[in-house]
Amino acid sequence: MHKVLIVDDDLKFCKLLGRFLSLEGYEVFRSHDLQTSSVILEKEDIQFVLLDAMLPDGNGSSFAKEIKMRYPSIQTVILTGYPDIENCVKSFKNGVADYIIKGEDVHSVIQTIKDQIAGFSPKEGRKESRPETHAETIFNFNNIVGESELIREAVELAKKVSRSDASVLLLGETGTGKELFARAIHNSSTRLSGSFVAINCSSFSRELLESELFGYRAGAFTGAIRDKKGLLEVADGGTLFLDEVGEIDKDLQSRLLRVLETGEFIKVGDNKTSRVNIRLISATNRDLSSEIGMGHFREDLFYRLNTFSIQLPPLRERKRDILLLTEYFARLFSQKLGKHITGITREYERMLMNYNWKGNIRELKNIIERSVILSAGSILSEETLPYEVLSYPFQDAKGGNSSFDLNLFERLHIQKALITAKWNKAEAAKMLNISLSTLYRKIEDYILSPNDRN
């Protein structure tokens, strides 16, 4: 009998879905938060997880990634009441098998679940995964795409520090590639044969993060029926990567500082000291100096983490790399999705070059994947771009953006017409009551020229 875990804070929906699955012959477990779910996953041989996208103590998609890392044989399906393409893509990249909308007929939901379970064939039972160290899965500095001066400088610094055992603090906005740098540093170090263990500190409550990092002894709390290794022990002899380290609770900061100073820690519920030999790489998009000033982050821990810092540039400061990354991701997703993408239209290129990329490389990657999914041919066109890219105001070479700027007003008006006409230029020209040749000329005038690409 398959064991299914339903994780949803909507108690009525959770109970109803559980009842239907029980009638179908599945053994059902229910949870309403991530912390309880972790206990059930540790205790029971769960084979299938139905996971709400948003829960009181965390994000379902991020938790799905943790499930995939620790229990690779478990199938996970995301449940959501608010469908969103970006979240859907993110969920699939985190190892989710399917994405179900709660508003659908319950019988079709059950059928989707049955289809997924029917296609699931456990091999050797559940095992905790060991981070990849085989040559074919190694990330190295060759995986970092870019020719701009800022990214080349960051890579050179990372190469130099990789030869040492110093703690590294990676700084930069969300989506700038901090984990990729961390993996490349590990895989260029003398610790290559050891584990690379990554955890996003913002994805866990204080208590759950403590047990994940330090492990626990059987009986330490309700549901702890056997000893569990923490990620510190898993990373022994290798590298521990703490993403979003600025989110760690101040009490845990003290415990982490002791590990860095002495290599010693005490598991939850234990009374004896354990020892590890790890290299720590951490990352944050916060200004830790400001956090120290506000009393949110320990100054002594900051100096331990910040032995060697590397600032990763945002994508808007390395525009010459946008098309290189676009080509790389288009090729990657073409292979993954069985398509044959050979290029992009000129308008598509201009849109990418004009956009501000607040989500940086991660946002670009998601948008290219979306375009490849939606593309019907071999060329990516602007029709496959999301609204936020299509509607972003064009900037001239001088960066003019005054609300009284007549050229800007005309730009935005033409852009609105193009979006409404789904980039059918003949139709947009009719809407604007201008000739097609005039529209083409204005598009040429109002979009970034090659000389504006940094």
C-alpha cells in the first residue's frame, strides 16, 4: 500500500482529500505545517507528498527541493489555489512531479494523483541523498557564463580563494549565481572528494533549522524516534553552503560561531560534544553591516564569515552578458524539452537588453525557459515574453525618464499599442493611425542601440 502525505493548512480540504485517497486504498498521513511534515517524513516511509504552495512556516516549493535532496525517491505534487506560471516553473525545477489547482474538480485531482502514483516505482527504498561529487555532475568555473569585466573579476577572486580553506562570504542580489559560485569554489578545492551540502536558511523556522544543521538524538522532542545526522555532520570533510545566512536566528548564530571557532557542536537533545571539519561558504543579499548596527546579526560571527568576500554583480551591470546567457539557457532548455531553438528575433533581443532584471540571472533563466516552452518554432519571438518584460518602459541612451518627456510619452503609447496588437506591427500601425514604415522607424528610434550595451 502506498503511503501518501498531504501537507495543507486548509484543514477541511486536507481532510476531504485524505478521505478520498483512503477510499482509493492509500494510507494517508496529514500535516498542516512544514515542521510536522519533516517529522512524518523522518518517521514514515512516505512515497508520495501532496504539498500546499504556501504554508504557515514556509514555502512549499522550497520545501519540495529539500524533500528531493533528502529523499530522492519521493514523488511530490504542489497544490495551489492561485496558479502562477513563474511558481509553476520554479516548482518543476525543484523536483516537483506535477502542479494541481485546488479549484479543479476533486475527481480530476484524484485521477492526477493516481496517475502519478501509478507511474511511481520505488527502487531500493528511501535513502538520504549524498551531494553530487561525480565528475559528470561537477559545477566548475567553466559553468559561469559571462565576458563582462565585473564577472571576470569575481571569477578570478573565487579561483584564488578556492585553493585555500578560508571561509567565503558571497554578496549580491537574489539570483546573481551565489550557489553556482559556491559549488565552483568547492569543486576547485582540496575538499572535492567531500560533500557539498547546501541549505537555504530562510526556508526554515528557527527550531527546524536548528535540527537540520545540528541533528538530534532520539527522544529530543515529540516525533524524534531515532538519531538524525545534521547537515554539519553530512558536510564533514567537505563544504557547507549557508544561503541567506542573514536570516539565521541570533541564538543559532552563537552556536554556528562556536562551530567555526572550535569545530565542535552539540546535537539537539544530546549531552556530549561532536566534532566536524568543514569549510563554510555563506551568502546573503542583506547588508550585514547594517544588520549588526540594528542588533540583528553578531559582529563576531560576521568577521568569521567574512574572511574573504566576493561581490557578485547584478545582471543590469553586465548587460553584455545577457545575450550570452540567453543563448546558453535556450540551448539548455531546448535539449531538456526536445525542441530545436536556433535564435531569437531582433525585437526579442531588444526587449531583453532594455529590461532591468531585478531577479537577475534567475529571472532571465525562468523567462528563457518560459519562452522555449511557449515557442512553436525554432526562433524565440517577443510574443513568448511575459508582460513585465513587454511593458517595461524603453530608456534612451541618456536614461531620460521624465514624466514630461514627450518622446517617452510617445514611446510608451507605441509600446502599449504593440502589446495590445500582440506585436502584429501592421495592426498596431492601424491602431496608431500611422504608416507601417513610420512605426518601424519609431521602433528603431526608441529601442536600445548596440552602442548602449555595457
